[in-house]
Amino acid sequence: MEMTAGIALAAGAAWASGLNVYAVILMLGLTGTAGYMSLPPDLEILMHPLVIAAAGLMYCVEFFADKTPGVDTGWDAIHTFIRIPAGAVVAAATLGEMDPAVQVAAFIIGGGLAASSHAAKAGTRVMLNTSPEPVSNWTASVTEDLVVVGGIWAALNHPVAFLIALAVIIGITIWILPKLWRAIKHVGNSIRSFLSGNAQETVDQPSDIKPLFKP
């Protein structure tokens, strides 16, 4: 695999894993099996029917969990321990034929890319869940799936353009994450204030009750 194409695929697969790791595994496995692309040797395992079936099953589970308000945030919390390591491993495996130092660097950078996209996704979902309607969750989830598919396709067919676009996306992510974190803290503080107010009201309530018997 050409160096630029390999770097683009490694970076794209790692970044997309932070959004939906099962979609990444399923797409790579299916495109490799169909002969659309030649997977690096360390990724050929993704073409195994059992791996494709498992990725397809988990993609279906995530498809619905990711579109249910509240459930999606819990799902994201659990997948912090899945998406980020998976992104690191996929990036390293993509460049497995190269120098071991390159592979280690790909592992480190791949984990960072997956962490950035996962943090942006999870943080955005927390903010969306402040709205009771489910349309925004569905829209965000479908958009993320399309971005994963489009990103992998672009990495395979237009690696240079994809790397430029990814650099821009990373810059935007770095700029928006602190603002997103402050917004989440504000929502958390509002919830704590609301609950504290209810608790105080509950404590104060007995003082308004007149005694049944006077001494």
C-alpha cells in the first residue's frame, strides 16, 4: 500500500472509530471481501465471515441505541473503553508492514484521533439530550453513520484531499471541545441546582405543617 494512502486509511479508520467502530470494521471487512480494496495483511482478519457477522450485529444494536435519547449517552460512556483502543489498534494494523516505530506512532496518533471524535460525539449527544424530542438524536446518528462511510471512502479514493479535510476537522474539534465542555458543566450545574432546590423544599416542608395537638 502506498505510503500516503496507508496514512490516510489509518487516520481515517482511527478517527471514524471514535464515531462508530462497528461501522468501520464492517465497511473494511465488506470492501475487502468484495475485492474493492486490498486490506493490509494485519487487517485481513476483518474479512473473516465471523468478524463481519459480529460487526454487523453490533452495528444493528448501536443503530438503535445511538438514536434513543439518554440511552445514547450511556452507550457512549461504555464505548469510551472500546472506540479509543479500537481506533489505535486499527491505525497500527493498517501500517503493520512498515517500520515498527511507524506502527507505534500510528497506534498513539490513532488513539488520539479516536479520542477526539469520540469526545466530540459524546459531548454533542449530552447537549442534544437536553431537548426532549428524539428527532435531533436521529439526525445526529444518521449523519455520523454517513460521515463514517464517506470518510473511509474518501480515504481510499482521495487520500491527500481526505488528510487535508481531516486536519481542518481536527482543528475545529480542538476549538469546539472546550466550549462544549463548558456547556456540559453548565447543564450539570443547572441540574444540581434544581435537585438541591427540591431537596431543600422537601426539608422545609414540615415547618409549614401545624401540630395536631397543642401542649
